[in-house]
Amino acid sequence: MSKMYRKRISFITTITTLSLLFFLLMLYLTFLAGCQGGQPTSAGEGILVIRGDAVEGEVCLTLDELKSMEDGLIEDDYFSVNSYGTKEYFHFKGIWIWHVLQEKTDLKDNASKVTFIAEDGYTVEYTLEEVKREDYIDEQNPATKYKMILAWEENGKEYDPDEGNPFQLVVGQKEPGDENKPYWVRNVKTIRID
């Protein structure tokens, strides 16, 4: 092989390597630009994405970032009724969703619908006014008032991020007899605001 031919191959290899590195760098920067919040720092760590037509940009929040929002943290026993009429209490730790939206997003004036989307595609939809409510009830204890929360701990045990995104939507009853448990979405991955 001639010396000139080896130099050409070396030059082409260098250019190809640099092009690939540039492409990977651009891909990484595009991924980072998509979320204004943090990125997961280890395998299995949950991340919540907030996006939609009625929010400026896209926000990504880790479990640790949500836990650090002390003013919005909630810990309470939530009453539930499922579609079979089974009534139960569950102790949850989490954060008031409206607090997260106020602190971490720039909502547009036309924001009206909030959709919670699980990893498996299961969705529930609320109005923005329903997300803001501070007076969801427990039909067995009318003095109790609940907020809509995103929980990461149930009955003293944190959700395992290796078993799915460690966030569950939890909400009290709108009125006595309301079957609220079917709206408790597990493994919430995305909150979409339109």
C-alpha cells in the first residue's frame, strides 16, 4: 500500500469519526434542550415530563426534584371507592400537582385540560380547575379535604422505579358515592396540558 493511499484512508477515517462524534453531540444536545428540568441520573430513576399546547416548552422533573419542593408536599390517608364498591384508605406521600404546575411551568392563558398518561398508555383527563381544587372529599369523614397529588410512596413504602415510573396520580372523591380509585393512575410518565 502506498504512503499516499494510507494517508487518504487515515484522513477519511478521521473525518468519519469526527462526523459521527458531531452527530452524537448534536443528538445529545437536542435531547437536553427538550426538557428544561433535570434528566435521570441513574438507571431506573423516574422522570416526569410536562408538555402540551398550553404550556411553554417542555419540563422534565426527577423524583428528587419533586421531593425537594417542600411547600407542595402532601402526606395523608386518602379514601377510595372502586367500581365494585370496595372502600379503603391508603397512606400516601407526594406532591400537590397544582403546586408543581405553578412552580415549574409557564402555563398559557388557554390552558384548560390536563391529561395524565401512564407508561402503558392509560390516561385520565381533568380540567385545570379540577387540578387546582383543594376540597376533594372523603364521604366517610366530611371534614377531610384533599388535593390532587402525584404520590411516590404508599403505606410507608416508596414505589420501585425498576418496576415502572414511580409516580401515581391520587385524588379524593368529587362527591359522596364517587368512584375515585379508577382514576388513580399508576406509573404516570407524562402530564399533558392543552
